[in-house]
Amino acid sequence: MSNENLCPVCGFEMEAPPKDYRICPSCGTEFGVSDANATIAELRDAWMSTGPIWWSDSDSRPDNWDAIAQMEKAGIVVKRQPTSEPYSISTSSSTSSVPIKSWGAWVVSESGQRDGRSPLVVSR
């Protein structure tokens, strides 16, 4: 797997690096547009709130496609959690508790620092 072609939002291995207006068929992120005004974490939140589902109508979904397995293979940590309590979101500079209903029962945190930023950690 080529790390340079991995979508940082969903972990899908794209045909070319995620930049220059390329669209990830898995999550629908258009790089250079979608990520201009939203963080990777915000884009991932939006995709996770869809189920997550395969985005593209023109690129066929791979056989036995599993969004969660795809993310885990790319190093994105995913845990199933009950949704009754607020989540604690921590960055290197702050911690806050917020209710996150858009994810349903999914909690996602990035385990690496591919872009040089502090990793986002989401937990109970």
C-alpha cells in the first residue's frame, strides 16, 4: 500500500495522491476544495455520519468493502461506543466534552501524524 495515495479522511488507497482536485471515491472528499475550509477530522465526521457509506456512483465499490476495516488498515483508530454520554475531544492544547450525535456510535481518532499536526484523540 502506498502511503502517499491514502485518503487521509477515510484511508482508501486512491489511484493518485489526494491533492489537485482529486476526489476520493470512498468518502467523497475533493482535495483542494473540501479540505480548504474543513479539517480532516471534520471531513471524517461528516463521512462517518453517513454510515459510513461508499460515496461514488461512478467508481464501483470494491467487493466486500468494509469502511471500518479500511480505516483501521490505514492506521485510523475506530472504536464502537454507546452514544448516551458526551465525548471528550483532546488536542495538544485543550480538552472539551461535547455531545456528538452525528457519528451515531462510532468514535474515531487518528493514530498518526501524517500531516505534521497534533493527532486528534476522541474518547469517553
